Amino acid sequence: TRVECNRMKLFGRKKDSLKRPSAVPNTSNNNGNSNAMIANTVLNLRGSIATQEKREQHLEKKIEQLTAEAKAKMTNKDKKGALSSLRCKKLHEAEIDKIANIKITLETQLVKITAAAGDATTVKTMEEARNAMKAIREDTDIDKVDDLMDAIKEEMEIADEISNSLAQPIDPLLADDDVLLAELLEMEEDNVEDPGCSLPDVPRNELPAIPNVTKEEEEELKQLEAESAG
């Protein structure tokens, strides 16, 4: 009968309500921690979806039972009883349709909240990166960079000047080769014009004998005399 069907429906809801998971303790007092609030909301949504799925499974079993009862009553020629079972079945099917819509809403909220939490984390990360870049830029101002580059160029120029100074010759007698060659040519022209200024010839006479000279010393003197003559 319809009363029996309503009792079955209420019993199903009561049994289902007993299985509903307890809500997660409210964390709104934790200094407004958004991460805790998001986690709590996501957990509640998943719990609600699980509860709706259990209700859906329970109603599907009831529909199967009512369908079997209606067939059995038709077999026994109990048309009124079969009609009552079918009506109760329709009520359960309508309840399943409602549950399906509720599940869609809950799942949509879950997806949106999860995406929003990801977006919030991304925005926070981007803001932290911007602040870090700003701090770095303040420490490396463009004017400071220009001054630094000018200072580096100046130090490099000074280093080049020092290097060039160290490479300069320090021999006071060292002169330019062209100047020396010009001076030699001038001296040669002077010698040609004034033969009396020419250098004397090297004497080729043998050196006089030196007394008390050892044989070894005498040989060395001869070698020097030969080198001078040559």
C-alpha cells in the first residue's frame, strides 16, 4: 500500500541519515586561515557526495525489490497490489533523479572550489615573485648599474695605462734605430771628406818579450796576439 511505501521511503532516509558522516569541526576561528577553510569545505563536499551515492544505491535496491514484487503480484492476479508496488517504485525513481541533480551540484562546487584554490595559490606565488623582483630591482637600481659600469671602465683604462707604462724601456742609451743610422751615415761622410780623422791602424808588430813568463802564459799571450792580428 501507499502507507507501506512511505514507511519504506522514510526508513530508507532514516537509515541513510544515520550513516551521514559528521561535519568537520569549524576552523573559522583559526585567525581566518583560508587554507583550513578551503580544506574543510572540500572535505564536507566530498562527504556529501558520498552520502548521496549511498542513498542512490539504497533506492536502486528498493526499486529492484518493488519491480520483483509487482511481477510476483501480477502472477498471482493481484493487480491492485502490483499497481501499489509500481507507484512506490516511481516515487523511488523520482528520488533518484533528485539525488542525481544534487550530486551534479555538489561535484560542480567541488571542482570550482578546487580550481579557485589552485588559482589563489598561483596568484599568491606570482605576487611573491613580483615582490622578490621588486626587492632585487631596488638593490640594483639602473643608476647604480650605470655608475658601476663607468667605474669598471675607468679602472680598466687605468690598468691599461699602468701596463703601457711598465712596458716602456728604461735604458737611457736606447735610441731610435733611424736616428742611430742617420748619425752613422753622417760620421761616414765626415770620414770621407776628412781622411785625417780616420782611426789609426792596429799595429801588427809582435809584442816585446816579457821576462819571467811561464810557458802556459806565453801560449795564452800568443793566442791573444793571433786574435788581435786576425
